[in-house]
Amino acid sequence: MADFSAAADDSADDVAATPLTPEQSKFFETKIRPVLVRECYGCHSKQAGQSKGGLRLDTQAAMIEGGDSGPAIVPGDLDASLFFGAITHTDFVMPPKRKLTDAEIADFRTWILDGAPDPRVITPVETPAQTIDDEMIAQAKRTFWAYQAPRRSRPPEPDTASTHAAAWSKTTIDRFLLNELDDAGLQPAADAAAPILLRRLCFDLIGLPPTPEQLEWFTAAYDQNPDAAVARVVDRLLDSHQFGEHWGRHWLDVVRYGESTGREVNMTYPNAWRYRDYVIDSVNADKPYDEFVQEQIAGDLLPAADDNEWSEHLVATGFLAIGTKNVNEQSGAQFAADLADEQIDATTRVFLGTSVACARCHDHKFDPIRQSDYYAMAGIFRSTKTFFGTPPSQYGSFGGPQQRRVSSLILLPTDDPDPAGRSYSPEELQQLHQDIRDRQAELVELRRGESATSTRRGASPQQMRIRLTNELGTLSAKLGVVDENGQPRSYCMGVQDADTVGDAPLLVRGEIDQPAGRIKRGLPAALSDVSFSPQPGTSGRLELARWIGSDDNTLAARVMVNRIWQHVFGQGIVPTTEDFGMTGTAPSHPELLDHLAIEFMESDWSVKTMIRQMMLTRAYRMQSTFDVASHEADPDNRLLWRANVKRLNAESLRDAMLVIAGALETERPTGSKVAQAGYSRVRDGQLGDPRDAVRRTMQTTLTSRRGRLAPIFDRIRNGNPREQALARNQLRSAIGNQRMAELATAAYDEGSLDSVSNNHRSVYLPVVRDFVPRSLDVFDFADPSMVIGTRETSNTPNQALYMLNNPLTLRLSEAFAERLLQEGRSTKDRVEMAFVLAYGRPPSAAERTASHRFLSSSGLLPKSALAAFCQSLFAAAEFRYLN
């Protein structure tokens, strides 16, 4: 890879300072400027709003500064002038579709050798003055806790005068907590009852409720030996594959996992599911966190023992590719700058708890992060190529005015044993090829000014061109992901080093048309003391990944153990999980946080080890009982004098309903609904065009009658409005209105992102930006467009209405009732079983009486009454909360 990092500021100053002779001015205005305007300004000028490759050619300074590949013009040096290599088609090929004439090339040769005299001199953009100097950074590193290495503290010894304190503490963590409680004059709450504790353990570890058999065993075992009973449950659940599905979803919140680009033109990511499964498998395998970090930032650059490990590493880099993207962005330079910004923001907030992206336009207002620190990291990510779209077919890629930013994918070195995505029969494959050739022919006719055969009444040539380009893009996307036999190939999203790497210019106020000097790639000065020296020809991502996932980093271990603590205890030691900076909340137990960070690193960065340590504490067993005096002393429970009441997250609510109803499918599905739909635009909660799904469903159902109905389908697709209306009536007559409605409903459900018939765990539901399934969205699902370490918890009328009216709730309430009818011999048995399944406890006397009264006198049919009773259990607050 070429590495062009040297700036040409001195050359620009020297040339600008030399006055032009009349002959030089005339030569430029008659020989050079006209060619630049005609051939180059369309893609490389401020007026056109384009600076492809980071290169502008409309000013002298911009030409000498160059773009991503380096200086375009080096006065007097043809070999170093990349512009001359491009117009001679030696290094690059510019203009892209033809070569300049020999006379024009000779003129540019003469001009460069003469020193490239250029009258287009403007006042150069100056790098803004820094508001954060070296001393301010040094002081922050000396005084601010997050920028200092974790310190090992001796855990406080329990007060020997207090028998209760000595008996209460079970672990080192308990002693740290009890010391702070003693200083505040507070007492820890009593232990929770066994059923409450088991329900807490099961939901916290695997996101599912305990079974009646587990409750019976644990209650007896807890009475005999609480420590052993808790340890056995924790170990069993940590070894369950369901653990990775639940805790993997915590990580997907943080890394803004989504299966589409979002923004104005919302295109799907059909291969994002690979990253989702990678996370789940890594969590289940207890992959060391430092390796987990490095694989996601630079997996493509790490050594691999075989192709399977190499594939895993490539999929891991999907972390950098799954963010939001404005594929409708007109300016390539703006898109590249925004893409790098999104990657910087995600990387620093996820792994470092620091928002370096706040320094894109100016020095950070609160943290000691300079604008130059931001662009030092920007050079790393601007030297990285991101793969997020769809591979080109043999016919090429088709973008169009609504999808200007296209991208390919990475072909994996291993094939899927059970590939995701659509496969095509030989006949379907042949039809796809024919459809593309037909559309291309129609485009040729339009360009010639001829009337295309499928022109619809009232459509302008421009509208027809847009429609045909969009259809070509859809057809090409289908062909690009399958082999010659129509079988899906194994692709993934991810990143790799770009062909050309180098340092990025500092953009004044973050404006792409205000580049100042280039900033050497590196790490934020406040966060690191290590030297940063990328290998020649590389982006520097590998060095960045190894620094983040190392003991030298003061933040990575702290940030991760704080995330673990938050999910175990309901609130982080640092509540602002993505902000360990000056505006974040200080840790409630700084010595404990450092202790956990050191333990984490010494455990070989084992997440399961840290979870086990936390869950075996006495603090985890506490009741959530409210105490007025303790609340007045510590209203936010930051000292952890009682267990925090936690609302189940959206996935656990849905999954618990499925389990209790006996409907949960525990096997992992292949791919995702988005993978089956392929690369397409999302509209109104539908994957692709619902009309295509209707046609496909009908054609599949009516294969035997395809020959007779083919002309009708053709007129519906390509006819004018009158022909389309007539064809629809003919189709209804041939099929029947009722059957038509059934087919349309099935087709709509096929493309819907909110299918209520799906029984898999919620982590496998499609997460398409702006169209999250209702069962997740209504209960505060994490916004997939943002880094979310702590979900909001609301209590809204929409949630109550969902539990009252949603088809999924109604279906699972009926299934719950059916289970009770099958497993319970009497109404008494069914009521007892219902409470144990839903709440992990038997009903109270009052609840038992009220339940029997309702079931016997509701006025509903017995089965309907039981379903309504089950629905009321789902809708109660006790079902949604962990005490």
C-alpha cells in the first residue's frame, strides 16, 4: 500500500510567494485552467461540492496539498506529482473515461516543470489556535482519576467489634461496599427470599424465568447452604448457551447494532447478522476481552491459525461497518469524513468511555482532547476501507440519485454449511439476467431519446431513468451475492486497510472545504503515554487495537467492569457508562472500581469470572425493601444499601412470555429476516416492495397455472394504468377474492419487520433502524443508531395498551392458557401453576380467591376466561420487574 503522509505546506508557501510573469499567467489561463474546468472541476472543486479522494483542484494550495493519496502537484517534479501520473494513466486513470490529448498532456508537463505557476492563490487556511496546551493535559493526567493507572488497594477489614459486619461480608467486594456503608452510617438490607433471588439470578444471567422445578430445588438447597446453592446456579447459567444470547444483547446495545443504514434512504445490511452471532459466540466462549476488543477494531490485520479463525476475525470488524450511513450524500468527501467520525465516536465511547468525536470541530469543551487528537485518529480511519453494501454483479454496481454511496462486501474464505439468503433456480437465475438486459436496453433507448417499451403514462424520461436505475440496482444486488448456480455466497460486513493510507488534514470547524495542515496519526495525548508508530503502508488500526486492548490503557478495563457491574447491580459504579470524562459522574467506589479493573486484567480479561465474583457477593442477595432513613441518606442508592429494583428489558419480557406459553424456539435461526430479504430499501416497516412479495407468493402458489397467468402478471407490472386495473380484475376472477386476500396477507407478513408469529428469542429479531419491532420498541429498546450503555426505563400508556391489545400478547396469553389446560388437572392447580410460572411464587390467599372468582363468574367461555386471566398476569407490574 502506498503511504503519502508528508505535507507540502512549505512548497505551497514558496510557490505562492513567487509573482507570475505575464507569459506564465497567459499560459495558465489559455492552456491549463480550461482543461481543469472541463475535465476536473466536476469531481474536484468547491463549486461542484465534490472532492473525491479528498482532492480539490480549484486552487493552487489545494492542488499542492493534494488528497488522500498525497500532493497532486509538486512544482518542478513530474515523478512526485500524482496529478501528472493520473493524466498519463500511469499511476491513476484520470479522467476516468478517456485520456487527455497528447498536446494537453505536454502543456501540463511544461507547466509543472516550470514550477506550476498558478494565479489561483487564496489566503491559506490556518490551523486554529489550541485552547488546550501541554501543561493542561499533563495536569489532567496527574489529577484526574480516569487518566491514571488503576491502583491496587487493600480491601478494608471488617470491624471486629461488629459481629454482624464480620458475618455479613462474603467477599472482597462486600468489604469495599460495607466500608462505605459504615462511613455513611447505613446498614445493608437483609437477604432476599430464595424464590426472589433465583428469579433475579435467572433473568440477570440468561434473560429467562426459572422453571417450577428449578424453584423447588433452589428453595430447598438455599435453606441448607445458601453459598453453595447460589454458586451452583451461577455456574450452570454461565455455561448455558442462553447466557451469550442475553449478555451478547447487552454488547449489541453498546456497539449500535443495526441491520440497515438508517437516515433518509434506509438500505438493509443483509449480512449484519454475522456480527451478531460472532458476539453471542464470543460471550459464550468467554473470549478474553482484550482479544475481543482487538478483533473488532483490527481483526483483518491479526494473525489467524486457519481459515475459520480468519473468517471470525473478518466478521468481527463488522463493528466498524454497522453504523448509520447517509448513502444519499452527494459529496464523497463529506461521506468519508462522516464515516470516519462515526467510527471514531463508536470506538472511543464503547471501549474508552470518552467522546473524542466532540473535538471534530474544535478542542473539546470539557475534556483534555484537542482537535488535533481527533484528526490524529481520523487519519487511521480515513486510511481504512469500509465494506457495508452489496457486491457488484457481472453487470456492475448501480447507485442512482437516491443511493450515491455504494460499497461492496468481504468474501469470506469459508463457506456456510447452512447459507443464509435466497437461492435461485436455473429458471429464476436466467430470468434475473434477462431482466437486467431488458432494463439496460430500456436505458439505452432513453439516452437516445427514444420511447422505452415499458414507459408508463405520464412518466418523464428522468423519472423513467431513475426507476430503471433503481430496478437495475435491485436486480444486480440479487445476482451479486450468489454464485453461477444461484447459491448464496458467504459475505460479511467489515473493514480492511485502504489501498492508499496517510495522515488526515485538520478540517477547520469540521468543514471539508477548509483543510489546514495534515496531522500525524496517533492517539489522544491525554489518554496515552505510549509511542504510536504504524508500520509503513498500514493504517495504524492494528496499533490502535493493541493499545486499547492492553494493560497500558487506563480506561478499557475500568469501562468494561463498570458495564458488567451495571447489569448485575442495576447501576454502574460510574453511572455515566459512556462518559468517564470531566462531565461524567465520579465513581461511587473508586477503590473498588480499580480493584475490579485489576482483577479483570489478571483473570485474563474473563467476563464470566467478573460476573461470577459479583453474583457470589452478599450484596447481590440483598432485598430491595425500601427504608425511609436509608433513602434520605442515599436517595439514589449509590452506596448499594439495598438491591435495585430492575425493570426487565424488552427482550426478556417477550422471551419470558414465550417460555411461559411453551412457545419459545431455542434453536438459533439461520441468518436473519433481513438476510432473507437481501439488499433493499426499507419502506414503512417492510423489507423491499410489498408488491414484489405479493407477486412472488402468488407465483409460488400458482406454479401449475403460471403459463395461463403470466400475461396477466406482465400487464400488472409493465402496463399503463388502465391495463393494470384490467389485469388486476382478471387476476381476481382467476383466483378468487378470498384467496387473493390470503395471499396478500401472507406476502405482507413475509416482508413485515413486526411479525407476531416469530417464536425465536428476541435477540434474533430484525433490528432495522427506524422500524424496530413493536414488542421491543414500546419497552425502551436501545436506539440502534446510538451508543447505548444504559437504556431508559419508562412507564407509559402505550405499554399498557400493548399488553392489552397487541396480537403477540393475545396469542401468547391463549397459548399460556392452553398449557395450563393440558398440565393442570383442576382450576386450583391451574391458578397455582400460573402464578409460579409468571412470578416464581404461589399466589397469596387474596390472589387465589380473586382468581377463582374471576374464572367462575367472568361471563366468558372457560377457555377465553383462562386466557384473559393469563393476560392479566402478563400485564401486572410484578411480571415486568425484578425485586
